[in-house]
Amino acid sequence: MHRSGNVCNFKSTALAALFLLAAGVAAQAQSSSTFLRIIVPFAPGGINDTAARLLQPYLEKALGQTVIVDNRAGASGIVGTDAVARAAPDGRTLVMVASSFTVLPATSAKLPYDSLRDLAPVVVVGKNPLLFVVNPKVEATSLGAFVALAKARPGKLNYATPGAASQTHLVTELFSQRAGIKMEQIPYRGGTPAIQAVVAGDAEFTVLSPLVSMPQIAAGNLKVLAVGSLARDQQLPDVPTVAEQGFADFEATQWVGLLTAAGTPGDVVARINAAVNKALADKDLIARLAQQGMSPGGGTPAEFGARIAKEIADWQSVARTAGIKAE
């Protein structure tokens, strides 16, 4: 009897161990399925990456999920964005795109994904107005005066961009079309070299973000003529908008926002959207975004989708008229 009891005890212990092992494997599988991945389609350090990492802890707390930021740079953001377009439509893979996302369909001959059909909008995370700035020696203190100067010197004024077919390129061409002026583009490799070119007087004009513009404005090395948002910016409350200066409804802003794979259930998208909106109301996150020159975004997926569709259509029209194509 004693020996039989030992056998029974051994079997019970073995069964219990197997049960615990199976439970552990199941728990691990379940845990991994709750990971939320935010793909950043650019190298670390950019505004997309910064926004994703600032948002990360807030999403983890709100959703009760581990959030992983995954940098997949390449082809102006196309590689990482395509990975999300091809991902399972379960809401566990997101991409943090910038406003350049709406520029690409207008300037690239062929994308591996359809920007409207293959990706679902979730929410705008942050935004900032683009600033219309000139070298201090330019004899203009308003957009109207600058337009008059450009009309008096057709094709003689230069504008700097962070690259051909960039958002700055398209925004400046749209403004030029609306204003009836002609300027020559000088493309540079990034926003910092472009702003330095205007400071040095190698170009008279550019349209860039506060992050690269404000230090030079504060130092007196640049003169700001207008802000591109529809409402005045809190950092520059005395500077009128482009729309206020005779260009009705003209908007030029940068933004970052989250997309996921098309076909993701609406309730899943709504859950992530609600978590992000809640995070964007947090004073600490608002302050951290402000340090990057951004104000909180927010809103519904439908509102974000409408913005994307409008911008793509606008940039396609500008690119056709101006003959702009990505190199």
C-alpha cells in the first residue's frame, strides 16, 4: 500500500507539473497576443518617433497592454507604412505617420499600398502650424507686401525646401499659385540646412515648422510673416494667419497620427482612439509635446480620415499643376 501511494503521489505531482507548464505556455501566448506595436517608419529621433515614445506609457496604462515602438525606416516612410498596410486587421499593429503621408500619393509614381483603401485612420496625435518666414533683409513685414515684392521681381526670389517634393515644396507652390507669383526652389537635405540658407540669405523665403524656425526667429535671424494654422498660434499670438491675410481657408500644418490596417473592427479602432484622446488631455503630455513645438491633436477617426482624403486631393492637384515629382 505504501508503494502504491508513492506511485499515486508521483502521478499526481507529474500531472500537476504538466498542467502548470501548459497553463504557463497558454498564458505566455495570451500575453504576447496583447502586445500593441507602433511602427515608426523613420529612424529614431524624428517627430514621429518622439510622439510614439511620449504616447507609449499612456497607452500602456489606458489599454492594459505592452506597447512596443518599432522603428522601420526606409524609402521616405514607405517601408514601415507598407508593413502596417499588410498587417492583420486586428488593431495590434499601428503606424505613426506624419503629414508627409498625404504628400507621397501626389509625388510618387507608385506606392505598394493605397493610402486611402489599405489603411484605417485612428487619431491625430499632435500638430503644429508651418511658419512663413523670410530673411530679415527682405523688405516685407506681411504676406501682402511679400507678394507685391515677388510680383515686382518675377522668378528672382528663391525659396528653400528640405527637399524636392517635400511638404514645404508643395505648400509654397500652392501659396504661389494662390498669390499669382513665381519663385525658384532651392532644395536642401533637411529642414535645418533649409532654414540656415534663409538665415544666410542664400534664399529669401521658406515654410517650415516652429521646431527649426523658432530659435532663429527668437535670435532675430528670421522674420515671420504668417502662421499656417487656421487659428493664431499661442507661441506667436501677434502674427496673423495666412487666411487672415487674404488667402481664405489656406491651411499649412504638420501633424503626426496613428493609422492601422484597413478592415480593423470599428470597436477596436474606437478603443484605441479613446485611449489616445484621454492621454492627450494629460497636462504632462501636453507639456512634453509643446517642447517639440506641437500641440495635442485628438478627434475622431472619421475626422482624421477626412483630413487625409482632403490633403491627398489638394497635393495631387498642386503637384499636377506645378509638375512636381519625387526624385
